[in-house]
Amino acid sequence: MSDALRTDLYQLTMMQAYWKSGHNPESTFDYFVRKIPSGSYLITAGLSYLLDYIENLHFENDEIEYLRTQDFDEEFLKTLQDFKFTGDILAMPEGSIAFAIEPIIRVTAPIIEAQLVETFLLNKMNFSTLIATKASRVAYAAKGRAIAEFGLRRAQGDGHLEATRATYIGGCASTSNVLAGKELGIPVSGTMAHSFVTSFDHEIDSYRAYADAFPKRCFLLIDTYNTIEGAKKAVIVGRELEKRGEKLLGVRLDSGNLCELSKHVRKILDDGGLEYAKIVASGDLNEWKIDELMNNGARIDIFGVGTELITGRPNPALDGIYKLSDIVENGKHVPKMKLSEEIVKTTLPGKKIVWRIMENGKFKKDVITLENEIVNEGAPLLETVVRKGKIVCDRPSLTEIRQNAAMNFSKLPDIYKKLEGAPAYPVEFSRGLIQLRADSVERIKREEIRQ
Amino acid sequence: MSDALRTDLYQLTMMQAYWKSGHNPESTFDYFVRKIPSGSYLITAGLSYLLDYIENLHFENDEIEYLRTQDFDEEFLKTLQDFKFTGDILAMPEGSIAFAIEPIIRVTAPIIEAQLVETFLLNKMNFSTLIATKASRVAYAAKGRAIAEFGLRRAQGDGHLEATRATYIGGCASTSNVLAGKELGIPVSGTMAHSFVTSFDHEIDSYRAYADAFPKRCFLLIDTYNTIEGAKKAVIVGRELEKRGEKLLGVRLDSGNLCELSKHVRKILDDGGLEYAKIVASGDLNEWKIDELMNNGARIDIFGVGTELITGRPNPALDGIYKLSDIVENGKHVPKMKLSEEIVKTTLPGKKIVWRIMENGKFKKDVITLENEIVNEGAPLLETVVRKGKIVCDRPSLTEIRQNAAMNFSKLPDIYKKLEGAPAYPVEFSRGLIQLRADSVERIKREEIRQ
């Protein structure tokens, strides 16, 4: 199976209309995000999926057979047998910091090809970028304490694997998802469930059974009946482990007042000689709750975060879009844009690139320019990743992507990392782009009136 | 590949702890939803995935090999080579109407088996049920107008296919997702993109090209520059189609004041002799916006809904859980429950079933009883779907599931369908269940104190 049909029907019907009208100009599309759901920045992710897709893009016989049932032209279907992507793609590497309106990916190809890839690109980039960004915010709120991703059970179905990958890029330390461990090499972690505790006659029996089975990676869940009593029993089992030359890794709180309980439990562990045992907290956590816990001095070492991380709650979708900005007609570039009564839906014309200006080792501002404009300072953010249909960029490992994201994030001034009330990061348009936009609006209005 | 590792690490570590301590009692777990995100009811979906999973559940060599890297006991890993699910599962069929707290699925098996399936069950049931329910609300708001699902680009990655399946169960009429058309047989539909319009020098050229390529399924997008002018051009192309013996299917609005524009465009189409052409509206729609449009007399025939449907926004996760309720010890059933300082986290003990009482062909109330209690009226909602590890139920087609959902929904009194302010549907506990719960709380508190 290829991924060619992982697309919207209208991409295929438009392809046929382009083909039939003989209108297949070289075209350029920008992928960008109109509005960032929370905060001022994005951590980009998902490019690896797009590159794999481009490399493998073709139509199999059964796929063409299905399209035959949907009123497609027989001659057009024949052309799909030899379909491949032949264009160029520029992109910010995975783990980049990006801002609203900036082109994150730029696709230049015959429009029949550029159109097909839209839906897959949006599906992958929107989701991975959403979740990597969310993870970055959650990790930031935890001020260096580890985030364990526990979201598989509340994930949006099969989206869980790419979501977990994105949480790791964004800064999570581990996942409960064993498949993500096996397939992606992400460290896996976990504790025990309430059912494990309740399945035994006594809470302490369940602790002993678990400690016996996993003496080297034993976290005990202490809130099934009474958290304080649970902590005391954990101390008993922790000391039993010590006699065997092992150490209790820690305990988990999953309900109640996590801040107060963590302080109380810390004291019980410390008084019991288990200063080394860590406290994990979980239970509908998010960046705001973690921030509050940290500000109130909670003694939590690891935050287990599920639903919010894996779905991006309360914003489960990123409104990234893919818009036509340039077409070559009779050998000349014609800038394109969409006007709209809703100003936010108006797009930027022309083949563009993005530059980042630094100051004292930190990001100062970005500038979007036309491709051929000269910029005296700054570094370009878009790299050529596909040339004439072939992948020409490095393919960093997941660990390297994660490291790059952390390095980039360290250069973002703290003011833009604020969970609430972060100002908009300055993204400027070059003189050439401003002029082109004004000219394009004029031209479109004139041409439409003339008809 | 099997789906055995599509689980949380702690399921596997608990399995080893159960195995090592020789504690593998027959246990019963309930899947239920604590709180419904919006509205008063759920449309259940996802059971098909669970049945496929159960049928195929085993560990492959490479999966065991991965676990070997994670500190598992060699003897335990050997037992996984022969692992299979041998228990019983009762479930509400897909497309049932369910309410909070009611067991939707009940799993009875040796606890090592029952524990493993938890995560997969939650991942599939939570998401499919969430989206089927959302789709039902959106379709209900549209009062019989069709809902076209357009969400692939904003879906949570690979979750899109099961999401689209759930929207169809919940009442959507079609999808833009071609893969869902091919794999699941869902009708596919679509119009055209703004880029198609802007890629031509003049809007009307793009309309003619599309009408020429798809004369029998031509919808034209009319808001790229000016919606009213777009509608007039659509009339021109519609009349050109008529001369060829074809008919314009309709036009699409994607921005602006959809209500006012739809009335204006309807008049333009009607005045142009295109009374038959339909109006599709899209653009961040949801059940509330559709309700408002319908109440204001919008002339919209088809609503294209994307992000909200496919992600369940603003509630992207269902908090369905899987809780231990009974264990067999020394041949005797011991009811189990979790106490909690948060009352909503306290669970119901015992092996339970659910009955639905009807009145005048409509649902009146549900009653949760213990398995052996006699109920004088009503019909049981849970069916045996797996017995001793084998699937023993019918496997209805997607179309049948969709029809069953519609039939069930027609029996739900209108008051519970309200988008806002629907009352809670009456779900009662039997006398036996109330008594068992009180006894269990007492027993647990006594036993924990005694330790």
C-alpha cells in the first residue's frame, strides 16, 4: 500500500481538472500556521513523515481500481500509473522554533503534484507540531523535573505513536507506550494500576508482589485507599528492598491535593530513610496545573501527563494551512494570494524565505522576505530537503531531533516561553514582500472587476 | 506484527508481578465513562477493533525480544510465547446509546489477561465513542441536512481513519477522506480548493475547467475573491452545463457570514434557474454554529465539518476507564472497588449488567443490577461477544452499525438530545448493587485499618 489515497477527494478531482485542461504550471505552496493555540511559539515536527511519503509516493493498482468506481476519467487514471513527485521542497528542520504566518514548508512542483501532497502534509505536520509544542510547554512548566507521557489510553486512536514521538521531541523524558519504545527507541516507564492494588486482599501484599517482581524498577501507587497510609506501607516495602540490596524508585500519587500530599509523603519517605525515593504525580495534569504545583513548592520529581499531552487539550488541532503563493505562467512568476472578507484568511504572495536575526545568542526577530531579496544579517530557516523529487537533506535520528529542539528552545528569550500572556514574537515582512502584497491585491481586484 | 505491545508498560510489569506471585485469579473489569464531555448520551463505537485485537492477540518473537531489553524475567517472557486471551467479554453492540457510569464492556478473565487488554480497549473505545457521539450531535443540529466530514487535514495523524469510521456511525453522510472510502466503503465527496481558483487567471476559467473535468459531480467554491460575484459566475457555468445536458450540483461557501450569504446566494441561483443546485457551507463549523444557522433560516443544504468532528473539539478525549469490580478467591466472588477522596473516582463493585426500560417506544430509564438479580421489565444491553477467547457475536457491517445507531437514537427522547442543558438520563442502581457497594466500602475500611 502507498499513502497516495490518504488525501481528500478534491485533490484528486482537481488533479484531473488540471490534467484535462492542460493547465499544470509550476506552482509554489506555503505551509504555515495562522494562529498558535496557546503561547507564542511552535516546535515544528512531522517532517520525517512527509519525506518518507514523498519518497514512496505512487499509485498502486488497487488504488487506481478504487478511483475507477468514483467517476474518474480513464485516460487520467492511466497517467496515475506513472505518477511521482518531481518537485522541490524547502523546510524548517524538525525541532525548529517557528511562529505564526512564517512558511514552515515550501513546496514547488507542477501543480498536479503539489496539490496531491497537501492533505498528507497537513495531517502530519499539524498534529506533530501541535503535540511537540504542547510537550515543550508542559516540560517548561516543570522547570527541569521529568515529564513521563502516559497518554495512550486517551489518545486519538492510532494517532498515539506519532503523538508520543512528538512529545519526546518537545521534551518529555519517557512514555508508557511500549510500542513507541520498541519502534522509536523512546525510554519506557510506568508504575502500577489501582486494580493491581485492589486485586490483592491487602495493599501491602500488592506492594510486596510488585517489589518482588521488579526490585530494580519499583514505583508503588499509594492512593488507592488512603494516600498517607499508602506512603507508610511504601516505606515498609522500601526498607525490605534495602535489605535485599535494592532501592525503591518511588511512589505515585494519582488523586487528591497533589501539592499537600507530596509534601506530606516526602516527609514520610524521608523520615523512613528513603530520601532517594522519588515522587511521581499524575491525574489530569497540564502545563498550568504543573506550574501552580511548582510555584506552591510541591515535592514532585516526575509528572505523569496523559490526556492533555497526547491530544493537545484544550486545543486538539493546529490550524496550519497550505496556500498557493506563486505560479509560473509563460516563463514568468505570477504571485498568487487569496483575498478574504476575514482578514486572517488572506495569504502572502510570492516565493518566500524566512530569516532569523540573533542578538547576544538569543532570537531577536524573524524576517519573511522574497526569495531573491538580500538580507544583511541573520540565518535562513528553510533548508532544501527535496530536490527534483529526491531527498537531499540529512535524516537526523529522533534523539538528534530532540537535542536540536532543546538547543533551539534555549535560544528563545524567556519572555516568549510564558504560559500565559507571552507577547507575539516579532516577525517582520521585507520591503519587497510588502510591496508585492499591495501590488497583488490591486491586480486581483482590477482583474476580477474587468471580467 | 501483533498489537500486543500497543499497551502501557505497567500492564506488562503487573502481568509479571501477578505471574511471579502466583496470583492470577479470575477477575472482572468494567469499561465505563465517568463523565460525558457534552450532552447527556454516548453513541458507542470501537468494539470491532477490540474483537479483531482479541482474536489476534499474541506475542511475536521480536516483541518478546524488545521486552528482554526492559528487565523482564526470562521465565516470564517464555510464558508470553503461548499467551492468548481465554476469557469472556460482554459488550453493548457498536451504535448503542449509553450513559455515564454504565458498564459498556465487561471483561472476565484471569487477571494477567484482563490487565493486558486494558490499554488497547481504552484507546479504541474512548476515541471511537467520542467521535461517534460528536457526529451524532452535529447531525442532530443539522435537522436532516447532510453532514460531509472534511477533517483529514486536522485529524490527529493516523487516527483519521477510525475517526472517519466513527463519524459515519454517528450519522455523517460522507467523507472527503479517499482512504476511508476505499477501506471502509464510506461515500466520498468534495468540492475544490481556493488554490484551484487562484491558479487560473480568472475565477470563471477555474470553474469551466472543473465543470469540464467533472460535469456530473461539480461543486464550485465561490468565496475566493467575492462570494456574490462567485455565485453569479457559478450560474453562468451552471447554465453552460445545462446546455451539455448536465447539472451543476452546487456551490460552496467557506468564509464570511454564512447565514446571510447563503440566503443571497440561494436567490442568485434560483433567479438564474438553478433551483436544483445545492449550497454547501464549511469553515470551522460545529453543532452550535449549525444550530444557530438553522435557527436563523440559513439556506444551507450540506454542512462540511472538519476539525471539530474529527478531533471532538473542544473535548478531544473521553475519560472512559476500565476498573476491577470482582475477583474469584478460593472459588468465591469478592467484589472490588476503588475508594477515593475524589468521589467521582470511586467505582462500583460486583459483576454487573445493564437493563433498559422502555415506555411508549422510547427509553424511559436504565437500571444497573448485579448479574444474578431478577429484573421484571426491560431488556439487557450487554451481549456476550467473546466466550472462552472466541468471538461468538455477529459482526455487523459498517452500514448496519450506522443503521442500528440511527434506530437507537430515534428511541432516545428529544429532551436528552438537546445540545445544551439536556438533563441527565435516569440511570438507577438496583437494591442489590446499592447494598453491595455499602458492604464493600465497610469491608475495605475495616480491612485497611486492621493492617
